[in-house]
Amino acid sequence: MRIAAIQCRAIADDAVAAGDAIVQRLQWAATEAIDLIVFPEAFLLGHSYDLTTIRLRAGHASDFALTALCRRVAAYSTTLVVGAFVSVDGRIFNRALVIERGRIIGHFAKAHPNEPGVTAGEDFPTFVRSGVRFGINICNDANHADAAERLAEQQARLILYPLNNMLPPETAGRWRTKSLANLVDRARQTGCWVVSSDVTGACDDRLSYSCTAIVAPDGRIVARVPELVEGAVVFSLPDVEVATDQIVG
């Protein structure tokens, strides 16, 4: 299985622009024979720690944006993993959606949400693409060994980590090395390959140094997109051929 993890600028409250970015990269993925592509946490409408903003984005995603995105990506065979806040029966979840040919085949809801008003997910589904079983944890879940262990128990070989490290500059500085250290810990703990996707650069008064990387089961950092630039890492399982810093936008 060929996997691509995208590092890109954050897009807030513009599902059309986010969809454009996703389609552009899916077109690129088609030329590179990519089986699975992963985008950052809450990429579709943007991440937030403000409850009012989260509610608005969750409603928009659930009512319009996800349906529109599925229509736009139906022609592509690459499995897409993209995040959004969603509203379900009055509760808000921070989800990573797994989309194949325009159909949502499943999702993972953040198990350890650190956003106000967001309900913790309780399920840890796994998925199979091209013979490789994978699961998903989201951002703050990387601080919690239990979330990764639930996937390893199901014989997952790969754990995807959509991240969103867009934070106040001082906080971003503190997480500059910690995000990658968490991924290394989770790889060593589970014996899984770990792949992360993060936003990058400045947005309003916030900053993400970015942490888009591939970590081997023994904790080796196999590849990483440089900080503060857009790009991608690409690798193949089971033979693990790696290409780095492919700029796709």
C-alpha cells in the first residue's frame, strides 16, 4: 500500500477552498498511485478551541460540507482520511472520516478530546486497504497510550495521526518537539508504523511548526516534511519505499 500524508496550510470556514485543496492532492495522488491519503485534524472547516465556533462548524459539516465533499471526490480511487467536527443527535464529535469513492465507509472519533463541548469517542475501528489493516488516533490521543493500544490489539499495522498544532506561538514552541516524541513513543509501544499529517504556518495569531512524519515500529523517524512548508511524505508498505518533501500545492 502506498500512503501519502499531507502537510498544508489551515483553511478556516471555507469548505469549498478545503475541497479544492483535497481534490488537487487527490489528482496528484492518482498520478503517484497512492492508495491512502491523510489530511490534518479538522481540515475540512478548521480546528478551534472556541465552543461557539466548534458548534457552527459541526453543524455546517453535518448539514452540507461532508455531503458536498463526497460528491467532489467520488471519481477518485484513493482512500481519503479527512477530519471535521460533526454534530450527531445533539452531541459534537471530532472525527476523522474514511472516504472511498465518495462514500463515507467509517470514522474514528477523538478518544481524548481537549476541545470544549466535544464528546469523547468510544469506538476504535480498523480498516483494510490493499491488504494493510490501519486505525486512526487524533492529535491529543497521541498523549494517551491506551488509544494506540486499542488499535494494536486488533492487529493494526499502521496508525494514522491527523494533527492540528495551530496554537498560540508560545504553546506551539513547547509542542515543537513533543508532538514528534509522542509519535515515536506510540510506534515503539505498539510495534506499528505511525504516520502523521499536520497543518503548517501562521493563521491569525496562531502558529504551527508542523509535524508530518513517518515513524517506523522501532521509533526511527523515517521521513518528515520540513517545518513551516507545504508538502507530503509518501511511503509504501510492505516494502517501505519512502519519498519525502514532495510539494503538491
